[in-house]
Amino acid sequence: MAMHRISAARAARSFSEILNRVKYRGESFLVERNQEPVCRIVPVAGEKSLTTDRLEEFWKALPRPDPEFVEDLRNCRLTIAPKTKLEI
């Protein structure tokens, strides 16, 4: 993703918005004063926000359960929660 160039004045006026864009969208900003770079505002390395696209990628990358998995879950449930009917 490209780094956005913004003036220090604009950064000061919209600091909260900039932080949200960095945190939730992973955007980066180069802050300038008199067209000279002063600092960068970038996401923390290694920290990625969870987007629906990333969740979908993660979900698709998970190994698929084998055919016996459903039966194993059913057996676990039966041993943990006894079969009872609620009487109303």
C-alpha cells in the first residue's frame, strides 16, 4: 500500500482519523512540514488488523476435518451433556 503524504497541519487537525486509518486499514502516512519529511505514521510491525478478507484467507487455509470428525464431536457431546428433555 502506498504511503500518503500529508502536511503537519492536516495531521494535527485529523490525527484521530489518521490513527484509525493506520490501525484498521493498515495505511501509512508521511508527515511533512514545508514539503520536508518530518515523520512517518505506520502500523506496528507484525500487527495486522483482522479484515473479512484475511479471515476468509485464514478459514480457507485451515485443514479440513476428516469424515470421522463429526462423529467424534457427537460422541464428546453425548459424554459431556447427558440426553435430557426439558419439561415445561
